[in-house]
Amino acid sequence: MNHSRGALGRFAENLAAAYVEQRGYRIVARNLRLGPDEVDILAVESGQTVLIEVRARRGDVLGPPQWSLSPAKIARLRRAALAVLERYPDLPNEQRIDLVAVSLTKTGRVSAIDLVRDAVA
């Protein structure tokens, strides 16, 4: 695997997409641009529209990937959730924001994939 940040992000997003599909999510869009905001994965699951943020970290020096979800990113996700309702009126109005955290070893091997439902209240 290429060790650039962009390559790591694409790798993690591909893993996350496969992971949520295996759990019954129907992916509607990926890397969805909504003005200044982006949604990594837009899906439908259990009658809800789900915005999925993918976070990845290599090594454990900075803690798990979940810790990298900043207040600014949370605000952007909430803003994107409103824009999704406008752009996709046929999707369920009930929404949630999930997080898929991909942890890798220092050498780039996947050590864990965690799905956090309702990661952003």
C-alpha cells in the first residue's frame, strides 16, 4: 500500500464501504461533495439515511481513529446532513451519522475496523 495520506484515505474508504455493505447498508454515493463539505459514504440502512465518516490511523501513538473526529468536522457533517435532505429528497428523512474507524499497524496492515452507529448526536 502507498503510504501517502490520500492513498491511506482511499484504502480506508474502500474497506469501510465493503464493511458496511456486508452489514446491510445500501450505498447511495461515495465522496459526495456538498458545497464546502464532503460525505465519505452516503447510505441507507434500517429506514434511515446514514452519512458515514471514515477515519483511519496507522499506529497507535495518536490514539484510535475515533479520536480524530474534531468539533469542526462534526459541525461540517451536521451541515452536510441538511444538504443531503435537499439534494436527495427521495431518501428517508430520518438521518444519523455513523463512523467507521480503520486502525492499521505501523506497517499498514489492518488491525481493526469498528463501526460506531450514531457517532454524532
